[in-house]
Amino acid sequence: MTPSQKILITGATGFIGQELLQQLITKKNADLIALVRSQSQKVPSEVAQVIINSNVSWADAPFPEGVTTLIHLAGRAHVLKETSSSPLDLYRADNVEFTLNLARKALATGVKRFIFISSIGVNGSSTTSTPFDESSIPAPKADYAISKWEAEQGLRELLKGSDMELVIIRPPLVYAGHAPGNFRRLLKLVATGLPLPLASVDNCRSMVSLRNLVDFISLCIEHPAAANETFLISDGVDLSTPQIVKRLAEGMGKRISLVPMPPGLMRWGARVAGLGGAFEQLCGSLVVDSSKACNLLGWRAPLGADQAVIQSGRDFKTMHTKGG
């Protein structure tokens, strides 16, 4: 990383943001700033905090001078139990309007590169015979993915002809031992040691470990070839759900029993229980081709998929033992 970099990070207290801060701190050649709602103990002491009062709109947020790179992680993520009657409006407010307001501020203050963490959901919710790649036609279905796609389009239009470079990263499911959402549900399920009806599931899923994603984001901060590019990123090795479960169990030191059940019956049961989306993420296929990141930027995932999944199980067990 070149000297005199000043990097502003939104979402720095989140799942990805905290890991990213820790990685960037070790490089010791950039000034790091976290844009936060209130003073947070989750932000390391080496990182400056720009605080936005909870009563102040993101559009009116203070913006520090001299920022060279902005990494935008903040936004409204998947809500497991949605209560809003108009969730798309909420996603658009947080993921589109805020993103574009932030980009306008960045543009006005001379930020050189805007890194936007989007979602593979922009491409769609599943694949069949052909993996998604950067040339795939976007087909977002969920409200969250729609808002991310609209943000991408808005950013491209806003920055067209400007000097600020845009880097868009669309990760699939990001996992670790302390991951939130459906991956945490899976971790808890495996930890029970109960037989799971997954033996008949024959799918293929691309995921990206938290460490690998953060490593790629760090590379995109300064690599010249990343400018104005979109990347689909993954661990590079795709696993079936039974393989994922077995590796998590291995990390937890548990014996796991997988029993057969027709996937159609499981899908029906999940829909009846209101868990259709969770079922598709667990048992459907979603494969991405991340070769562009390797070929254009020379990136190699520092952590292999098998090792990363096993380590996730191990870390979850450690946190659970400690009451985490």
C-alpha cells in the first residue's frame, strides 16, 4: 500500500468491517477513518472515528478532507424476520440513496477511488449449468439485491466522466465462525450433532471466507488494474452443502450423520415454514467464476476453501465454549 493513503470505511463496526480494519492496521502505511453513528469500542484505537449523530441524516454527514480511498460496506443487509410493509423502500433509502449521497461527497472532496461492496444477488439467486461471471446479465430478485443493483447503476451514472475510480465487488455468501444470518443458523444446526436430512442434496455453492474477501478488498485499494472494474469473488473451490456440513463438523470435532430426504419434500416443508429463501441458499446451487480477479489482478485466495470452512467450525466451537 502506497504511503500517505487516507482510507475512509463505512460499516467499520460490522462483520466485514471489523476484519478489514484489523488487516489494514497491520500494513501501517495508511491513515484509517471509520464513519460511525456513535463512538464505538469495536473500532480499534489506531483508527480515527468520524461520528454522525443518530439524528443527522447520512446525507448531511461530515466528510473528512484528504481521503484517497472510500470503502463502502455500510447498508441495510438481509433481514431474517422482516416486519416492514414496504421493505424495498427501506433498502433503497439505506443502500441506494445513502450510497449516492456518499459518492457525491467523495467526488466533491477529491476521493480517488470508491470501492463498493455489492452482492452476488445482483446476478440472481441461483445458477444451473453456467456459473455467473462479470458478463452475466443482472437479474436481482430479492429486495436487498435490487437495491444493490440500483446503487451500482447510480454510481456508474454519477461517476461517468469523472476522475474518481469505481470498483464494485459482488461476493456470494461471506462466512466465518462468527458469521451472522443463515450461515450462523447452519453452524448452530451442525453444533447440535443431530442427524440432518441432507444426504440427497446434490448442489454446488460458491462462498468466500471473510479472510479471503478482506484480502481482496485490500488488494483493490491500490491495484491500478482494479479501476472501474466489477469483480465476482469466491474462494475458488465450490462445495456442496453436505461437504460444507461435514467440514464444519470436522472443525467442531463432531461426528455428523446425514440422512436422505427428497429435496422436493424439504423445499415444500421449508416454504410452509416460511423458510423458502433459507432453503434455497442452503440446498440450491449458486456458482461464480472468479477467474477475472485472478487473471487481471493476480489475486490468489490466501485461505483454501476446505481449510476456511473447517476453521469456521473450529472458531464457532471455541466461541460457543466461551459463551460467545
